[in-house]
Amino acid sequence: MTFLIKLLHLLPSETAHHLSLSLFQHFPLLAHLVKARKFNCSFDHPLFHNPVGLAAGFDKNAIALNFWDQIGFGAIEVGTVTLRPQMGNPKPRIWRMAPHSLQNAMGFPNQGAQVILSRIKNYRGKTPLGVNIGLNKDTPQAQAAEHYRQLYQMFSPYCQYMVVNISSPNTQGLRDLHQLCYLKEILQELQKTQLPTPLYFKISPDEDSNSLLPLLQTLKDHQVFGVIATNTTSQLSTIGGVSGQLLKPYSQKVWTQALAFCQEADFDLIACGGFSTHHDFYDYFEKGGQVLQVYTALTYHGFHVLSEAFKAYQLIEKKNLVAR
Ligand SMILES: Cc1cc2nc3c(=O)[nH]c(=O)nc-3n(C[C@H](O)[C@H](O)[C@H](O)COP(=O)(O)O)c2cc1C
């Protein structure tokens, strides 16, 4: 595995990504060679089957679902999906950064809702599926709420959870939707659907920390199930957003605040951002975190990362048993 990753790192980042994704798509049984150790702890979450999910953006078009299903993730998130297909920003748009980080300015390249929906309808795996939805580059602000509602209605019958992405730094104006006036408009429109499938909002690590609690409270007041904290940061680069080890302190600050809110309120947290080492996982579980997602660490360390997370979870479980 390490040798394979070293080879892939000789290629430009997006080429390496497409090559591995295409292998996963055409040879899903490869999962048996690389899959994580079995997760065999007691675990109780309404959606995830174990604590580690695949973050959005890795399989934007849902082409390798059968592979992901066999790897051992607790949930698979696809997308970001937009109503209409779009190319995204010109290449190059993903760069490796030291230490163990990525910078990306993808701009939601994806095959569009219809094509991706047809793939999702054919998915027969056991691993829960989440669909992350976003806006086309040219969607006017005034139509944002309606577009999110349409996407929610299309996908929600075919997945276990939905995610409204308001935090990608690569779509102009998207992050403005963190402002309560815009957010409430989207929430009211989404509530027209009665929200039959659990709904998360994916938030940015770059908002002023004073605005986080009102944001979480507003989401909760509108029957949102939880938050994914966080997307990439735009504090470390002039274009795009940074993920991986460099993102970790920014993301951790936000998920720590969100975790405290969730422990008081009936609201769920999926932490995301820079999780990679045994220590990262242990720290999160020890603080009471239950589920998280990974992306960048997979490109540097492979699926071994899941085993590290499972080991950390097991240690916390044992520690809690002894303490009782
Ligand atoms: C190349 C790339 C593309 C991404 N695309 C998306 C996306 O389409 N939608 C989304 O919500 N997040 C996207 N993300 C953000 C990840 O889902 C995740 O929130 C972020 O990378 C932090 O996690 P990590 O440090 O484990 O990578 C992308 C990240 C990368 C590196």
C-alpha cells in the first residue's frame, strides 16, 4: 500500500486521484486487499455503522460505491452534487502541501443530479450513504433555497442522510449562506419537504467564533439533524481551501465548540478536518465525539487510517469500561 501511494505521488494530484478512483470503480474487489481491520466495538449511532465516514469530494459522482461499501467505512458521502452538470475550475486545481495537506480549488466539478441519482438508485450495499448537495457556479442567490430544496427532494428517498454544503470556498458567495438571514430562507424552503431524511449542514472553519452558536441554534430550531464541521480553510492560501494536517487546528476549534453544543442539545456532530493519526482519533473520542470523516489522510496513508481510528475507539471503550 505504501509503495502504491509513493507511486501515485509521482503523478500530479488530480491525475493520481482519477487513476485510483477509476481502479476502485472497475475493480471493487480490490477492497479486500486494502480494507481496514474489522470494527468490533459496541457502537450506537442513528446513521453510521462505525465511527469513520468517507468525506465528500473524494467520489463526487458516486462511481465507486461498491468499492467503498467493502472497505469498512461507517458511512459514504458522495458529492458535492449540483442540479446541472459543471466542469469546475480550470486545472491544475489540486496541489499537495507539506506537511500531509492538500490545497484545492475544484469548484464542484460533477456530472449533475440526474446522472448521479441514477447511480445512487442502483446502489445495493449495506454501508449508509450520504448525499452532499451544492449550488451551480451561476445559481443566483435568489434561487439558492429553491435549488437546495429540489436537490433534497430528488435524493432524499435514496440515501440515509443529506448534507447542505454552504462552506466550499470555491463557489463565489456560497459561504455568505452562513449569515442567518440567508440561512433561514434556505431552512424554511427545505422544511416544506417535511425533512423525511436526516439533514446535516456542512460548515466552514473560517467563521467568527461568536457566530457559531447562533448558527447551530438556528439549524437545530429548524429540525436539522446535525453539522459536519468542517470544510477546508481559506485562511492559509490565496486561492481555494486547505485540508489535512494544516487544517486541523482551525477545524478542531470549530468542532470542539460544536461538540459542547451537541452534548447539551439533541443535535449530531460529524467532525472533519485533519484527522490522520492515532492521537487525532483518540483525542476526539476521548472528548466524547462519536463520528468523523476523513479525506486527505487517505491520500497520504491509505485505508490504514481507518484501522488507526478503530484502534483508538477500542482503547477509549476499554478505558470507559474500566472507569465504570
Ligand atoms: C480535492 C478535494 C475536494 C473536495 N471536494 C469537496 C466537495 O465537493 N464537497 C465538500 O463538501 N467537501 C469537499 N472537500 C472537503 C472535504 O470533504 C473535507 O471537508 C476537508 O478536506 C477536510 O477533511 P480532511 O482534512 O480529512 O481532508 C474536498 C476536499 C478536497 C481535498
